Amino acid sequence: MIPVEFDYVKVTTIDQAIAALKAGGEDSKIISGGQSLVPVLRLRMAEPSVLVDCGAIDEMLGVREDGGSITIGAATTHHAVMSNPLVQKHALLLAQATATVADPAIRHRGTTGGALAHADPAGDVPAAALALDASFTIAGPGGRRTVAAKDFFLDYFTTAVGPDEILVSFSIPKCDWGSHYAKFNRTAQAWAIVGVAAVVNVEGGVIKEARIGLTNMAPTAVRASTVEAALVGASSAADITAAAMHAADGTRATSDLHAKADYREHLARVITARAVRAASGI
Amino acid sequence: MTAALDTDTALGKPIRRKEDAHLLHGQTNWTDNIQLPGTVHMAILRSPMAHAKITKLDVSGALKQPGVVAAYGAKELGELNGGVPCVWPVTDDIKMPAFPALAIDKVRQVGDCVAVVLATSVAAAVDALDAIEVSYEALPAVTDMEAALTSGSALVHDEIETNACYVYKMPCGDYEASRAKADVVVARRFINQRLIPTFMEPRSVVAAPMGMSDEITIWSSTQIPHILRVLLALVTGIPENNLRVVAPDVGGGFGGKLQCYREEILVTNLAKKLGRPVKWTETRSENMVATHHGRDQIQDIEIAATKDGKILGLKVTLLANMGAYLQIITPGVPLLGMFMYPAIYKMDSYDFTCTGVFTNKTPTDAYRGAGRPEATYAIERIIDELAAEIGMEPMELRKKNWITHEEFPYTTVAGLTYDTGNYEAATEKALAMFDYDGLRAEQARRRASGDPVQLGIGISTFTEMCGLAPSRTLGALKYVAGGWEHCTVRALPTGKIEVVTGTSPHGQGHETAWSQIASSILGVPVEDIEVIHSDTGRSPYGMDTYGSRSLAVGGQAIKAASERLVEKARVIAAHQLECSASDLEFINGSFHVKGDPSKSQALGAVAFEAFTAHNLPPGVEPTLQAEATIDPEDFSYPHGTHLAAMEVDTETGQVKLRKYVCVDDVGIQVNPMIVEGQVHGGVAQGIAQALFEGAEYDEDGNLLTASLADYLIPSAADLPSFDTGTTVTPSTSHPLGTKGVGEAGAIASTPAIINGIVDALRHLGVTDVAMPASPQTVWRTIQAAKAGAK
Ligand SMILES: Cc1cc2nc3c(=O)[nH]c(=O)nc-3n(C[C@H](O)[C@H](O)[C@H](O)COP(=O)(O)OP(=O)(O)OC[C@H]3O[C@@H](n4cnc5c(N)ncnc54)[C@H](O)[C@@H]3O)c2cc1C
């Protein structure tokens, strides 16, 4: 379909973006790559009066090293993120998850920050951001604030970014643990039925620590904390499989056309074991 | 790959397709690209309800919106609200409810057209839909075929007092006697799910009064410009001679554009009424609900056999979902399958019954294979089940029962006479390409070790009937048209050739293949031949493209017309060369006097003589052209052996197609590269039915798989590279020796995939897997089998 008529503003600074959002009032929205927003507009599920394009704000583009972290501008495309050497070196899990998003055309337009701000429970990036303990820089009329990953994803398509705010960037503490993103879906371009993002610290064949994010097992991406705790000290495939039996604990999986909740829970257990084994090499 | 053009033998070469350069360079002329001055754009208000009374409809609000030129509901449209035609009333007592383009008082499917707005831009038309006031009173939706047939069910059409559209029976031999003699009877219910023919280019139609005459030209993304012209004339009352239908570049159809759609009727009538061009292009969301669907049959099949594997008889009882209305050949699709359940097997009896059922869903109609994929699926699945039941290798069971190559021509229990075939040769070649024995050994190893990933081998030894069709056979089946095809071949004064065909390609490569046929007969290079098609103004006669008929039927017409042209040219050349026509040999495009190599005349020179007409023999008319209209002697019966190696992850239910081998016998191949392309596309589509696609509705009749996010179609990334091979057993009932290939892959591959999955899991107690075999479905099937085994 055709979206309802809207105004379009392209800005070059954060301040201009905030001002434009304010001027547009309640109905204003940021557009980044448009890969989630435009389908919503075309289906007329949203009817914003003005779209503010942040794709030309320098600060929101690219990846840079910040001491012990790397910082990724929110408007950096999926493709630029996954092929960035800093990301591949210090946040490989993010590159692995991003590489499973949609197809190359969409990854060249869609942005990782857009995906995080959109917070689709089936999106692949949020689980990786959770497992990597990312933190988010948000700018608004009252200035800037930083929000930890655990406080960022609030509900279906809802994050800590307010309607008058912008996600500027997100930072990831450098992580050289083994990592793997396992996406379970039906066709190459399909969304995840379940996804598991795992980073695992192995010393001498024994798991010291593991952080696991789950995709599409709740209204937001969630950490599989029971599994994380149970994995400490694991040193065999059987240990990992046993720990992964807790993968659905505390989740709130939904039922849809591709999977009912019980099957999602089963998959979470199987796929978590596989992801942890791939990440840990055990 | 490129052709070294050896004009005498262009036939059979893998020449690159002439039509591809313009497709690849973005020079295509899609209907939606057509921009005529003064065009108004049509937007459609569609029903969000599956079954409801329209309690209020007021379009006047839309008229006040910017850019709006007109708005109509059924009441305002009156006489111009034409009915969608059905041309295949399969029985004398078939129920054929009215199908007005705009719903009158009631809607019967999500997507029914309720009102239209015409405006000066698409955006204005779409925006104005919001200003139409409409309210509905919901009625119970009929969504389940079996429930629909019970007394007390809500009715899709009150006036016909039943949801049964028709009951068709074809008893062949005495099935009950076969059953009584049998040691084993295996019965299964298969669900051949509903599919959406997801062609790439959405439907689009433009109609324009042509000003200088009463002519209305209609450009439509259709497979059937010729048939559409006749139907639009009948439906709209516009004289046929005033209608010209053009199918510009058409981006796929798969049967979904073999139709006379309500939107085509509306656009045509409104262009006439408003006196200006009207255009409509569907969105993908509209496409999912408003373009006809395919398949959707419940198949009860029963096979009776001896314990050593001799098939005695077959019984098939179908419920076929018509959807809410009958479209062009909705009722006939299951009958195209009716003849094919016995497939390649010999048996004494066959009993077929089909009940067509109305439901509050999108109408069904032809979709790649139309009836034959359903038949092939059921028979090839039940053969595997019979093999398991009697403990016989499934390929051995097939060999024991199939028609051997010495037995052709062979009249099957269903009454068809297959002209030729060699199932042994295709199977032998496929088994060798597949490494059948090696894979069986690996399967045994995985079973023994309890590998979580199990391996299965799926077989499909198929044949099908295509090349629609001998006109008298169609008449006997109550189809209201013929199945002939036409061709005119013209030699232009400069020696170039025009081949005017009645087929209407939408991706198949006719321009290349038809040039190859004409080139092989006329001795003119392929690049000097222009194929004219898909425009009733330039190619007035034809029955269009569907049912793998274009080469099988149209190819014969090209051959016959080309040969007639040569015969006319021979008379002229003989006159010029001062010899008798019988003294001339026609080699590589030139007439030579036998025994005198110095005396010859090229076809181009003859064409020029025919043009100037200065020196023609008495009684010979000027111009060099010939035509032929051919009614085929019989259907075409391609066959082949398809083998799939399926890996099933028993922990997740995820299925992986590891290897796919197929050997098809499509007779003589005009262009093997095009054949291979058709096989690849067809196989992919059949695999998609087995693994990915399936239109799902909720109990209220809402289409749940209403976008490509939920209706999954595979891309190249989801399929392995197929190993294709061919054997060549020329057809003897078609003068070129060719057979149809357009649907073969889609007909053959679906059962190969499901047989493979069941074969991988049979030791766990699995005897069937529903389609599409999604991971969840496969996983639940395994769980249920394990629970049953306990
Ligand atoms: C066919 C298809 C398949 C897809 N498959 C997948 C998949 O498998 N996995 C997956 O994870 N994703 C998938 N996606 C979504 C893709 O990842 C999108 O790129 C991403 O979700 C949104 O990024 P974007 O830059 O396009 O954001 P936009 O579409 O521009 O915006 C999305 C939302 O985020 C808001 N927003 C964007 N940027 C900011 C910001 N800086 N601050 C505040 N708010 C902001 C917008 O206002 C909007 O509400 C798919 C998309 C398509 C079209």
C-alpha cells in the first residue's frame, strides 16, 4: 500500500534532531534505515506526520574504539557493523548475529541502532547486545543519559528511548570469549523462531562464565540466567546439555504460525546447548 | 553455450534466450509501467470479513476527497457490475452461484471487492477509500470442507441451499472386486494444502478507449490475452471486435494469471464508462487474498494389492475446495488430476469420486500442475506406504507395477492412452546419478548408531498429462472451449521471418524456442526470426499458455505453418528455376535443382519474388506466408524419476534437502537449456509445497499467511543445486516428438520430499508427515509416534 502523507526532515546534528522531533510533536518519528518503519507505514499501521532522518549525523555513524569498549553509532548499517574489524575482533557475537539479519539488501540499508530501537522480540541484534552487556547512549531534550542493556528493552517494541529521544550509539565492553549466534528459522530470509546468542569464557576446558541472550522467547530479548549459572564449571557436552535444560525457565514464549510456545521452549533448550557448544568448543 | 548458428540444426541447441537481454537490462514493459495521459487509478475497498451482510455502503464521502473522479458500490455500478465467468461446468447439475465483480449485499471471502474509487493518482484513490462508509453484520464463516457438507452448516450461497458444488464420479473397472481379491488394502488421508501462486509481478491492468474508433485496448498482466478478449466481450457486452487485449511483459503466472478477474472486468467497464484510461495494480497484500489460490484438497486414497506387491485397484475420494466462488476453471482442476491417480501403474480397477465444496475462502483455480500434482502426490505417497506395509523396497514395488517400455502405447485403467515412455531407462539413470545404494547404506548406519540426524530417501516416479488439449476431449469433459493452437509464418520481402503464435509466454522463453523450430525448417538464422505474440491485434488467433501446452500444441502449429510456407515457396522457386517442384531439394534455406548445383534460389529471394509478384506461376497468390491451426491428437505424457535425500534433525524437526536428482523424459528437446530451467523452477516450486508454503486461515476465515513474512517461499539460499538429467523417448503423437515440460518438476518433486522425510523416520513409527513439513510439524509427528510406540 501507500503510506499516508508525511513530512520528511533530514538533520545533521543531534540537537537539530531533537528540535525536529519536538516541532513535529507526538506524531513525529525517527527514520533510520526504514527497513522496519517503512513496511509499518505502508501497511498504515502507523501514520506519523513527520519523519526525522538521522542518517547524516556524523556522531551516529561508524565504529570507534573507546579504551575498554567499542562504540557503534546507531545509524551504522548492519552491513557496516558486521564487516567492521573492531566489531569482529572485540564483539564477534554482534557480527555473527547481524549477519543473520534478513538478506544483504536489507543489511545495506537497515541499521543496527534502528533494530535495537525497534526492539522486535524476533530481531536478532537485541539478544546479542544483552549477552555482550552493551550500554546505550540516549539523547533528549534534557541532555544525555546512559542505560545498561538490562534496563533498555522494556516490552514488545518498547525501549528506554522516549518518544522525544534518540538513540545515539551503543557501547560494548571488549569481549574475546568464544561466541556463537544460533538462529533457528525456516527460510534464509525468515525471522528467528528462536535465536540464542552465547559468549562463553573457557579456561582449561572448563566454563568459567557464560552470558546467553535469547531471541523471541519473551516480549523482549532476555538473558537465560539459570543456564548461565548452571554452566559455570561445565566441561563436557553432557554438562552443557544438562545446563541448557533450563533455557526456557522464566521465559514467556508466544505462539504463532511457525511455533507454539511449548515447541519454542523445546527449541530454546536444544539450540542453547548447540550454541554454547559451538561458542565454547566443548 | 552461445550458438554457433548452424541453421539446419538450430533445433536441440542450448541457445541463450533472446528475451533475456531486455529482462536483465531493465527494459521490460510491465503493465504497471504503462502511463497514458488522463489515466485514472482504481483503488478497491475489500472486505475484511469472510462472510457478512453489507448493512451499509455509502461511497459519497469518497467523492469529496481530493483527486477523486468517481466512486462506485454495486448499486451505483448497476449494469456495469459484470459477473466473473466460469467456463467449466463439470456436471449437468453443478451449482454455479453468481460472482459479481463488486459484492452485492453480502461478502463471502476476505478480499471480496465492495467498492471502488477512481482518482487522478494512486495515492488519492487509496486515501479516499477511508471516506467510504461501510458496515457489516458478521455471518458464520464456512471454513472446513467436511463441516461445510453437514446439514445445518452455514451456507456460502443461501440461494443454492448446499455447500456442495458438484459430485463427479468416474468408476473404471470393478474396484470392489479388486478389493475382495486383495491381500492388503492400505488407506490414507492426505491433505494437499492450499497454496498461493506467488508470481513475482503483481497483477496489473490498464484499459483505454482508443479515441479514433470504438476500440478499447486492455493491457493486462495475463497468461491468456486471447481467451480474456472473448470472455471480456461476453461479460461486458462490448463487441469483441472492439476489444484488443495485450499482455505486455508478464512476470510469471504459474496459473494465477490464467483467469478473467473481477478487476479486469471493472477496469474495462470503467474505462468505457469514463471515457478515459483506467489503471489498477494490485499490492502484494491484495495479491495474497484476491488472486486465486491453488490446491486445497482432502484426498482419501485406498490401494488394494496382493501381498507380493501386485496392485489390483485404487480408490480415490476427494473433497476439493472451490472457495467462495467459481472462477474460470475452478471446478475442473480436480478432474485434470482424476486421470492421473493410476499414474504409471497397471491395475484392474480405479474408482474416483470428487466433491467440490464451497467455503468462505479465496476461490481456487489452476496452479502449476493443476490437479496432476495432487494426483501424483497421493499415488506416490500411497505406493511408499504399500511398500512399507508389505515389506518391499519402494523402488522394487514400482518396477513390479509400472508399464514397461515394450507395452506402449498403453491404455491405462483411467482410459488414457500413453503414446510412449521408458520408465526403466529414466529410473536407471537417476539411480546411478544419485548413488542410491551408497545412501541406503548410510541410512542404515545412521539408524544403527541412533544418530540424531536421520537420513531418508524419497522416490517419485511420475508421469502427467499435459499439452492441453484435444478439443473433442475437452468437449466431452464439458469444458467450453477448444484446445487447438494457431501459427502464421510470414517471409518478409527482405527475407526476415515473422512467426505469429497464439501462445502467450510469461517467462518460458517462447521467442527463442519458437525461432529454433522455425529456423530448423526454414533454414533462416534464429536471429532473423521475430516471434509475435500476446496481442490480439497482432496475433489474432490463439488459446494461450497454461497446462504445458505451448510447445506441445503450439510447436506443432509452428512446424506445420513453416512447412506449408516452404511448400508455397517451392512452387515459386520451381517457376523461377524453370524446373518442376519435385526436382527441387530444400537444404539450409535454399532450393537446389537436384543434380545441378549451379541452379538454386534462397528462401529470401523467393520471398522477394512473392512480394514483387512480377513473375509468379499461374494461380499462385502474391506474398509468402502460411498458417496452421492444429488440434493435438492427444495429450502429452512426460515422465521421469525424481530422488531426494532428506536429512531430518530429530531433535528439532528441521529438515534438510541434501541431494536432489531428477531424470525427466520430455521427448525431443528444442532447447535443453530452457528445459533445464523449467525443470529447476518446477522442482523448486514442488519442494516449496512440501516444505514451506501453505495458506492458513483461522476459524473466522481470515487469511493468516497474508504477507510474505508468514507465507514462506524459498529462495536459492534454501535449496541445493539440483542434479538434472534427461532421457529422450520421443512422443509419437506429437509431430515434433516433444512433450510438455512446464509443470513436470512441480508435479514430481513434492512426493519425493515427503517420501524422503517419512523414510527417514519410519523406524520411529512415523507413517505420514503433513505438508508443509515445517520443523514444528515434523517434531510433533516424531513426538506423537514415540508416544504411540510406548
Ligand atoms: C524483509 C525483512 C526481513 C527482516 N528480517 C530480519 C531478521 O531476520 N532479523 C532482524 O533482526 N531484523 C530483520 N529485519 C529488520 C531489520 O533488522 C531492520 O533493519 C531493523 O529492524 C530496523 O533498522 P532500520 O535502520 O531500518 O530502522 P527503521 O525502520 O528506520 O526504524 C525502526 C524503528 O526504530 C526507530 N528508530 C530508528 N533509529 C532510531 C534511533 N536512532 N533512535 C530512536 N529511534 C530510532 C524508528 O522510529 C522506528 O520506530 C527485516 C526487515 C525486513 C524488511
